Amino acid sequence: MDALGSFKLTDSFDIEQNFFGFTVDPLQTNRVWFFSRQVAKHIAPFMGAQPTDKELRLPPQLLHMDFNDEGLVKEFGFYTVDRRQGNTGGLGGAFGYFYGVGKPLPIRECQPYKPSFRFRMLNFFGSLGKKLSKKKE
């Protein structure tokens, strides 16, 4: 949380979090799951990028909060759910903001989502097999 706070996203973006779907985990009852569909407008300088009024649409994210026995948050986590959506290269969290303003961090995890060669081949052979099975019918 400290690292995320150091980016001061709310100083540079007008952010709509759009939280929904809050659910208590049935097996880990101190954990609450929920979704976010963030939309943000670039309104002030961010990491050297001048404001453009560009609207960033981050992919949907699944978040969780874990609570201790006193009801205080002890852990917060989030995961990108569908990297094909949005205009931030499939990146969520702060990584999506960096990418969205044209300043992606120079590490693989901060680059746009691209299925691996193996994954693309698996999809290709799966769709080929589906087409071939339809021809036999």
C-alpha cells in the first residue's frame, strides 16, 4: 500500500473505482472479495507525462481484503480478471496508469498482455480440431 500511495494517482487522475459484487468468502470468512472497473481521466502531470484528458479504462480487477480478529484490514490484494478489456494493455493497478500515459515500466510484467507462443498454438490447434470435427458431422 505504501508503494502504491507513493505514485499519488489521485493527484494526476480523476478516478472512478466502480466497485461492485462484494462477497464474503465461504471458506475463509475473514476475507471479502469484490470487483472494480476503474475509469480514470488524466488531469495533471504524472511521472513526466503531461495531462491529456485521456480516459483510461483499466481491465476488470478482482480485489480482496482480509480482516484480523479486531476487524482491521490485515491484507489487501488484487488481480486482473480479463486482460483483453480496457485500453491499458491488459494492465491493472498502477501498471495500467503508467502504460496508459505512455510511460510503461521497463519490466516484462508492465508490458501489454500478449499470449505466449505455446498458448497461441494451443488455441490454434483447439480451433482447428473444432473445425475438423464439424466437417465429420
